[in-house]
Amino acid sequence: MSTTSYTSPHTNTIYQVVTDTEWRQSWDADGNAFRKYYNTYSFFLNGELVTKTLHNDEKTLSDTFGEIEGIYAPWSTSPRD
């Protein structure tokens, strides 16, 4: 587990980010079981969990926090609008 910070590009709010490595059971093509590892990113503000995600790329985070902070409506990001 590691802790970093993320600054929202919309409001300049600074969130604390806790990165955890978790695993799930998976199987290869031959049916052999193995652990599949992945990272989860939990975003906190003033000790309260705001959101948890599997992605930490800038585009995804910008879109996510734009919705969370009310900068734009969730449905306005659809290419079909």
C-alpha cells in the first residue's frame, strides 16, 4: 500500500490517494490456476472516501472528478449526446 496525492484539474482540490495491490483467481489456457494482480486507487478528501477506481490515467481521472465535483453532468461525456 502506498499513499500519494492527486490535484483535481477542475477545482485544484487535493485528494489523498491510497494505492492497494489486490488479486483475483484466474486461469491460464491450460486450466492452471494463478493469481492475477491489479491495483486499486482510493481517493480520500478530509478522511472520507470519495471514489475508488482501477484506472489512474489523467484523462479518466479528469473525467471522473469533473462529474464528482459537479463541473459537468455525467451524461454530457457521451459521444451520442
